[in-house]
Amino acid sequence: MRFKEILARITGVSSPIFGIQWQPTTPQVKVARDLMREFEDKRVLYRPEEMEGAHHCVHSVMDMRQKLTTSMQHVDTDAPLFKQLQKIRRACRDFCDVVGSPKFDSAPFPVQKSLLGRELARFRQTVGGSVGAISIAYGLDVEDELASIIPFNNFP
């Protein structure tokens, strides 16, 4: 554990004899780092759409959404990380609303392919922006495959 992570858990110091108040919560940087590792393994974020089937994508995005919800329980609601995780979770829901709907399955294959491509692009754009913001805010490295979706021209 790094010094900053330890320092983040200390909530107060008391005297005259000396004492420390300790907050045993997960530091935000650890939550961010853990999620970044999860995202790096999610092919739905960076593989060509031809390599991903629609149902596999939906399953993967639903798994991401569940992990985001769990992680958000360890982050203050007013923290910048929480806001980025909300954006990603909303993008997960939006993706599943289209690609996971019964209308998608009943559409002709060319329409399905077009919808999947469009929704993957939208999803990746949102997630990429948030991944970039989280990486900058917490000083985290990002594997090259995941970094490919970060819109670098939107960052100073």
C-alpha cells in the first residue's frame, strides 16, 4: 500500500495522549485501478466488431455494468470518479437497450450489423473519454488496446 493510500484513510488525529482515527474504506485510486484492469480485459471495448458477436457484447457490457455498480458503492457520490463511473454505466444501459432488445434479434442481419457497429462506436467513445479522464485524474497507466479508444484530442 502506498503512502497516499494510507494517508487517505486517516480521518483525524487526537491529543493529548495521541491517537489516530482510521477510516477503513477502499481508496478511490484502488477502485479506479481495479476497474481499469477489468476494462483492459473487455474485448468489447477495442476489438473489431467482426470479432465480437452481438450477444457476447451484451453479456460483456452487462458484466461491466454490474462491476461498475459494485465499485460505485465504495466511492463518494460527489467524487469525480463516481461521476465518470456513472457515465460509463449509463452507456452500458444505452448499449443494452438497443443491442439487447428483442427488436434487434428480429432485424435482418445487415441491419443488426449496422446497429452493432453504431452502438459499439457510441459505447466506446463514452467509455474512452471516461477512461482517459480517470487515467489522468489518478495517474494510471492504460494498456495499449484499451488506450486505443481514448479520444486524445479532447484532453489538454
